[in-house]
Amino acid sequence: MITPGAAPAVIEGVRATRLWTVRRFSSDESAREFLCYAERFGNYKADRFLKPSQKLIVPHNLLLNEGITEALLLITGGGATPFSNGNARLGVGNGTAPALPNQLGLQGASKVYKTMEATYPQISGTTAVFRSVFGPSDANFDWQEFSLCNGPDEALDENLNRRVQNAGTKANGQTWTLDLSITLS
């Protein structure tokens, strides 16, 4: 019952905003030029020089049960593997099955996980950004799904999330970057 003149009750909740960004470059050299410029001046300024066909923004994803459990263990000091530079990997696959909470990572027959770039993940305020680079001979297939995991072996790592979205087909010789931004508020 609400008492007249009483302060309203505070309702708390955590909101997580997830944003995937795929940047497509025709060569490793053009990708490295972009990454050097982005490191020096920031992604926002560097992105202004990309053509619309070079950048795909994919909002949202589904948190997977195994990743939620891992995150809760990390928050409470339990035995868990952090999503740090030495452990975290972004993965792409060609699976098109809808994302479900009980899945254990990427579902496609073709999938590749890549380690973080040297200075990632980066944290600014309430946002963590993860970045992996897929070089000329990496993951040359249809990019239909994305995930973030915390280990080198798909059987042993925990996947935090999964997003199903057609990002195009990566061809041999191309270099693509994949970023995941997670903002908590």
C-alpha cells in the first residue's frame, strides 16, 4: 500500500546493451591502417572514413545460461575464468539455428574463435569492448553467428552470449574485425 506523501519505491534493475560491429577490409594492410588510426584517435573518428558497405552494426544478442553462471561466479568471487585479454575470444560461425539460452556456444559446422587484440578488452565507464581480428585466411565462410567465450577450448570454455545475424561472406584475402560492446546501466 502506498502512503500519501511517501517517497515512491525505487525499483532497480540491470540493463545490458550489446552491440556487435563487423568491419570489412579488402586486405590485411587496409585493416591494419584502420586499426592504427583507431588506436590513436578512437573508433568513432576512424569509423568516419569507412564506406557504409565496410561496416555492419548488429544490436543485441542472447545471454547464454553457461555465460550468466560464469559471470555470477566472477561477481561473487567463485572459481571462474575471467573474460580477460589472455582468456577471451570472439567467435564467428555459419550456424543459423535460433539462439536459445541453453546452447553452449556457436552452432555451425564452420566456426573460428580468435583471441583479443593486444589492448582488449577495454573498459570505459560502464562499457567493455572486446575486439578480435580475422586475418586473410581466417573464417572464410558465411558469417551467420557470433559469440564471446573465455577459454581456448570450446569443450572447456563458457560462452557468454550468442547472436544470429547474417554479416556476409568473408573471402580469402580479406581481413575483418569483430567488436562486441557491452554496456551495463
